Amino acid sequence: MNPSFTFECQACCQQTKARAGVFHTPHGPVETPRFMPVGTLANVKTVTPAQLADTGAQMVLANTYHLHLQPGEEIVQKAGGLHPFMNWKGPILTDSGG
């Protein structure tokens, strides 16, 4: 695991083993458990990145397969990467879309 990614367990249920903690990333912390808005094509529909941050969202989910189809890696790369492309300063989780 990359040393800049760490998980700090803050509470653990002895019966269920459920955990609550903080996942530390280079783009900021994410408290867990946490709802994560879905921005499949690098945006969460109907809200701006600033409005999304105002909701308390700490991380956004994007879909690499859909981003591959549209707009494509070259456009995201020309924007400086996914963070500048999305105008999101916080952590981003991507999934394969499979």
C-alpha cells in the first residue's frame, strides 16, 4: 500500500466487527462509513463541485470505463488529470464499470 494512503480505525464493534475510522489520502481524509456521490462521467448531475462540497461530500466516485468511452483519456490528460477535469479537490474513487 502507498504510504500516503492510511486507514485509522477509531471504533470497532466487538460483536459485528464493524469499523468506523478515517481513510487518509493525498487529497484529504474520508471518514468511514461514508456515502459517496456518483459522478459517472466526472460530474455529479445537477450540482456544481462547490455545491457538492457544501453537502459534506468527502469523496466522489467516477467510472473509468465510461470516461474511456467519453470524453476519453486524452482529453482528461490534457486537462491535467481527473481532479482538474472534474474541478474536485477531494479524493476520487474510480471503478471499472464492469
